[in-house]
Amino acid sequence: MRTSGRPAPAIAAIALIVTAIVAVAGAALGLSAAAPSATPGQSAPAIADTPSQVTLRSPGLPATASSIADAPPAAPTPPGSSPSDAPSTALTPSATPPGPPIVATRIVVPDLGIDLAITKSPPAGVYPYCNVAMYLPEPFGQPGQDRATYLFAHARVGMFYPIYELTMVNRTPDKMIGMLVDVYTSDATLHVYQVTEVLPHQLTLDRAAAATHDELWLQTSEGPHGTPGKTQVVAEPFSVSAATEAAAHPPVHIVKCGY
């Protein structure tokens, strides 16, 4: 037997087939690495949803375990409220406590020579004081208020005797019309009133109690204890001005007198 100088055609064909098989095997291995098949009985993993927020990072740095999306959500704001509704820890000043009530403290009628300190009337059943004028409490008010101020004193010398004298002795009550009456109050204010009416023989306080604006009413007796009827003097506001503390706070010398 002799051999030729070139490979036989069968050998060349076998070499081509081996080369093709190697190429196909390599391609199959690469595809398997890129896309592994699902395990029998399991479905292929789904594509993850795209996150609504993305954490940006510098090129070359690994992403951190947390991101903006990992931050805990803020506490919800209750409906109808806002951050400004949150309670404040700031201290607020307490309200200024009210001061003592403003009351009448002195009455002066220059044309009649009357000048008396004023105090609150004694309790019911106690005989009215001497040497002072007195104011009635509710429903009456004080100078400057929208109701009547009601002052009274005995018809005695050094008190309201001049009112009694003009009305009951001289029978000339109208001489008091137009006279000015000064009433001082505890806040050092001078309220001046002008006499508009003199009402003898009055039996009630109804008209004075029904007043709806600032008025001044004066009252004195018309005779010994038990005499029916009182003389009332009505005066309307004339002016208001500041007064000194000394003028508004005269010494009070109450005398507990009897019939």
C-alpha cells in the first residue's frame, strides 16, 4: 500500500465537524451564563418595578445600604391642622388682675357750702352714718357709668342741710337749678354735674333705678325720723377732668349717729 502526499477527504471533513461542534458548545455555554433557566417547578424571576426615587452616587463609589426611599415617613398631619398648630412651649404673660372698683369718694356743692367725704351705705337695718355722704350699691352705679349714682346724707348742719333749707324751710327749691356739683372718684377723677330738677316729697327710687345713662341723684330728709317723703335732686353730666390724689381722697370721719 502506498500513501499520497495530501490528507484524505474524509479526514478533512471530520476536522470541520469537530471545529463546528466546539463553536456551538462555546456559544451555548455563554448563553447559559447570561440567562440561567428557571428551576423546574418555579417561574422565572419577574423584572423588579422601577423605584420612584433614585439615589444618586458618585461614579466608582458603591451604593450605600440606605437611600432616600429608605427614610422613615414623616408623621401624618391631622386633617384641618398645620405645623403651626402644634402646641407652643413659649410662656405667655398672665392677665393683669383687675384693680379695686372705682367709687365716689367726695362731693362738693360750692354754692351750698357742702363738702363731704363719701362712703358706702351701711348694711340694711343700720342707721345711716353722720358726717359723711353715702352711695347706694346695685342697681345704682358710680360716676361715668351708664346708670344713676345715688348719694344721700342727713338733713343736718354740716351735711345736706342746705338742700333741706331751700326746699322745706324757704320753699325755694328751684334756686338749686343750674348749680354745679363736684363728685370725685377713687381714680382721681373729677366728675362735674349740673342740677336740672329738684323733686320734693318723693316716696320711691324707681326713676333713679331706671336710669340708662350717667346721672347724679342726691337725697335728704324732709323732717324728723319717720317723716314720709324725701327730697331728690337730679343732675346731669357737665364735665370730666383729672383731679389730684389729695382732692379725691379726703379724710373720712364717720360718726355713728341715731335718731
